[in-house]
Amino acid sequence: MSSKLLSNVGEALYGPRWQTELSRRISVSDRTVRRWASGADDVPSGVYYELLGALTERAVELDDVIAEVSAMLKLPAGGEQARSIPVPQIEMRPRRDKESGK
């Protein structure tokens, strides 16, 4: 597995600080994951299966949440329909610090 693919999987599962969380998931040290991510060491082939399992579990979780949100919005069931619905753009304003007033 290339270090880029490992990084993509890690970030998809755990966000930008993925290495420690991924190391816990697959029961290796975070130092080992960092060596794999840097390309210093090759990722053992068995890790592919563990990563696929983690990705599959996350996909199922996301599908369940998509179904719940779709039901709340009274949309047809199924992720494809929900993904094709345009999402309105909402302007987010930064929060003011209560103490400084900024």
C-alpha cells in the first residue's frame, strides 16, 4: 500500500489527526503508522483487510445516518437520492468572544 493511500484511508476514517486513532484501531504503535505513512516501512498485507473492515464499518454507519436524515426530511430512502439533493448554502458568522466582545 502506498503511503498516500494509507493517508487517504486514515484521513477518511479519522480526519487530519488520523495516525494515533488508526494505530489504536489496528493495534500497532502510532510510531509504526508514522513509518508506514512516511514510506520508511512497507505496510504489511494483512493491514489491508483491517483497513477495509474499518472503511466498511464507517460506510454502514454513514448509510444509517443518511437514512435517518433522509427520513426526517421526508426524502426517498437511499443514499444516491440524498447525495443528489442540492444543499442550501448557509453563511456562518464567527462566534463573538463574550469577554472581549470580538
